[in-house]
Amino acid sequence: QKEVEQDPGPLSVPEGAIVSLNCTYSNSAFQYFMWYRQYSRKGPELLMYTYSSGNKEDGRFTAQVDKSSKYISLFIRDSQPSDSATYLCAMSKGAGTALIFGKGTTLSVSS
Amino acid sequence: KAGVTQTPRYLIKTRGQQVTLSCSPISGHRSVSWYQQTPGQGLQFLFEYFSETQRNKGNFPGRFSGRQFSNSRSEMNVSTLELGDSALYLCASSLDNAREAFFGQGTRLTVV
């Protein structure tokens, strides 16, 4: 079993839709959770960073962490064509440890 | 605030050669991590440096090595290149690795 599982999609939605992206993980030692957006031929861009369980909101983006279920989510409200990209979840156990990534979900938002 | 800078952006090398990639982290960041990204394996951790010391290493052969300088800039080296080393190599910078990690644009290495 992989440490981090993420559905690769692709996920296609119309402009204005609410998008839900998810990852599950197996190692309860993970404490720090991140979501990255990666456009083609670019480096990953940090969208959201959370520590432990709970919700965090930033503009149109909301990140949720449920450590009891080992499940994290990213919600995108009012999706735009410019949101079309690959979304990667990542997590780590703490300082000096590696970021473990999901394989990424490819999102396409059509106008 | 300047972001993470990786040079060069693109490289084409021949099998058996060696290559050195460079990463300049965000000012004030002391942790630099390196990742390899391929379509099949996704992002895989190579190693992490903090204050010139390697703190953690992924499951890559010894042909992959790195170092960090006193100004936090980092280099990674791949010796005896193989076709399978063709990938996007990404550098991530953070205050202390566990916190927000910011990536550079990557170096796309093609081995022919």
C-alpha cells in the first residue's frame, strides 16, 4: 500500500463549479499537510499548508484535514479556467523528513 | 521577495556523463530539498540539507549526491547518467523543512 493515495483523474468541470480533491494516507505519523498546484512544465506552487486536523480557508480554496480518517481534502469554489492544472497533495512527519506526495489529480475547468 | 532559483532550466546529456544542478533558496531559508519528478513515479524525494548537513536521504543510488554551502545554496550531482535519469529535478526551500516548502521551476534533464 502506498503511503499517500490520490486519484489521478482527469477531473473535468464547468466554470463556476465547486471542485473537491482528496488524498488518503496510511501513516498516522504525518503531521503537516500541503496542497500544491502545478501547471505544465512548471514547478509546484504551494496553495495551502495545514498542521494537524481542521479546516483552513484562503480565498476560493479550503483545505480540510481529518487525521482520524487519514483523509485530506482541497475544495475550490467558483472554479475558473485558470485553475486547470495538476493538484498534488503532500505531507510530512516533521522537520528533517521528506515530503511524501500523491501522484496528482489533473483538473480541467471549461468556460 | 525572490523565489527559488534553479539553474540551468534545461539540460541534455549523454549516457555515462555526469551533471551538476544548482539551487538558490529563498533568502533566510536554511532547508533545501531535492526531488525527482517523472510521469510514472511522480515526485520522489532525493535528499534534504539543513545548515550544510544532509539530514535525510531517499532511496536513490549513490550516483545521486548533493551538498549545501554556507549561504544555503545547494547543488546536486548525478554521475554516470542513465537513460532513466531523464526527469524534472525540483528543489524546494523552507525555513525548516517541516514548514511550507516552496519549489523552484525545476531543471529538465534529458539523457540520450
